[in-house]
Amino acid sequence: MIDAMPVLPSPAPGLRIEGLSRRLGERTLLADLNLAVAPGECLALLGPSGCGKTTTLRLLAGLDAASAGRILLDGRDITQQSAGERRVAMVFQSYALYPHLSVADNLALGLRIRGMAPKEREGRIAAVLELLQLGELRLRRPAQLSGGQRQRVALARALLRQPRLVLLDEPMSNLDAQLREELRPELRRLLCGGDQPVVYVTHDQQEAMGMADRIAVLRDGALQQVGSARELYERPANRFVAAFLGRPAINLLPAQGQRQLGLRPEHLQPVLHGGIAARLQRREWWGNQQLLWLETAQGDLRMLVAADQSLPEQLQLGWRPEHELWFDSHSGERLAAP
């Protein structure tokens, strides 16, 4: 009797980043990054300039070499593969379109270089033009397109590669605020929920919260926290995450011994007695809300209230205990409520 062949485990789908680091001389650009992104999931890398998010993207794309760690894509180690071997598509901040070529020719160029047969090339281009609602623009040149249309062409070019991983580096930073808001759900519809993981780099928290299933916050090359937008907002791992997420920014009251108290502006409210004495300095209108700047003995605080709420110049501020966020005054780590 012949023994049955052993059943081998199937490769883990999606992207895994294990202990990924990048050093440049004595400078550490990225330190021991560990992340996983499932197929169809969009993970945003969020943080200020110099935090390591673009470095991470370059390492994933094969445009830079890791100093340590490895990158697994669908169970295969691609850390040492060249950019051309990885089947990774990258959409840059600049559209990088050839100005003298039409939309169709911009899309065809890469497929022609890879030797794809004309019939297959034309069929694939027609499909992606229809998907991105660019069919009527196929003969136009980039200068004849709006910013949003050019960004869709850049995305179409990336999707034509049928990538196993999609990387986006600040793809909407060149667009005005209204166009970004209009394009965001369209980008999410096209990219998320498919077969490939998506890594989206941005410094705009609103964009990260609108696009991503989860957000990874980076600071000085180190991962601070990863989770849903709600998790990061309501349960930040440390003072940096609490301050970076949320507009208007969180109020941080002076340290009380080893602790510092954080309060979101929308959680402050006027009370009749027992609160912090405050004086109204100025207000900003935010549509159906108003942001009040208040002077107190513990520093300036911000409070967000309804636009039609009328408050005196002198008032007292209070809040509910469950809205308190406590941080270690030295390490900045979030603490349990006292």
C-alpha cells in the first residue's frame, strides 16, 4: 500500500512585514517594523514627515534595500527580489504620465515593453478604461485632463499590471480638498475588497480614516500603534497617537505627578459648578459646530459645541470620567484611569 502524500500548508495570503529595518549610516530610517495586511485590506501608513512611511513603501516596492528583516507576499519571501520581479504596483504623488502620449498610449507603453500581444493588450486596456470611467478620454493627452482624471489614469496604469500588492504614496496630495473628498470613495471602491493587499501612505489623518480598514501610526521610524480609526481615536496607545489623530487636537492638561490628562474638545461641556473656571477668548465657526478657545489656570483649552449654543464669556468646564485619557508624563504611554 502506498502512503498518502502529506498535505502541505498553503502559503499565507497577503503581505507580512517581519522585523523590517532600514539604516543609513548612523541614522535609523525604520526600526523593526512588523505588520500584516490581508488580501483586499487597505492599510494606511500615517505619520508626520520623516516618520518612515515612504521608506517602508520603497522597501516594499524594491526601490530600496532593507538593512534587516524580510517581506513576505503570499507566503513568498520577496526581500531580495528586484522591483521588476515583485509584481507590485505603485502610484506616486506625481502622476508620472508622458505628456506627449494619449491616455491609451500611456497605458499601452508598459504592456508593450513587456511584450504583450496587441490583442490582449487592447482588451486589457479597454477593460481598465471602462472600470475607471476613462473610455471617453482615451485619446486625450494629460494636459487635457483634470487632476482627478490624471490620477485615475495613473491608477489604471498600476492596475494593468495585475499586481499582487498595490502601494500608494500620497496619491491625492496634488488635488484640492473637494476633489480629494470626491475621489476618496471611488479609490476605495476600485482598490479595496479585491485579491491584493493595499498599502496607502499619507500624512492626512482624514484621508487615512476615510480610505483605510486599519491605520498604522509611525513616528521617527518606529510603529506606535495599529488598529481601526475608532480604536486609535478612542484608545490611543500613547500621547503622540492621541495628539496626532483628531481635529481639533486633543487638550493635554499639565501633568499631575506621574500622570497627564487628555480630553477631546467634543468631550468638554459647560457646567454650573465644580468645573474648571474658564474665559472665552475666541471662536471659530465649523459649519454646524463652533470651536471655542478658552483660557484657564491650567492653560488654553479647546471645546467643540453646537453652532447655535450660546455661552457667556465666563464659564466653568466639566467632562464625564469615561472620556478621560491618562498618560504617563515621562514615557507618554496611556495609563489606566486612576
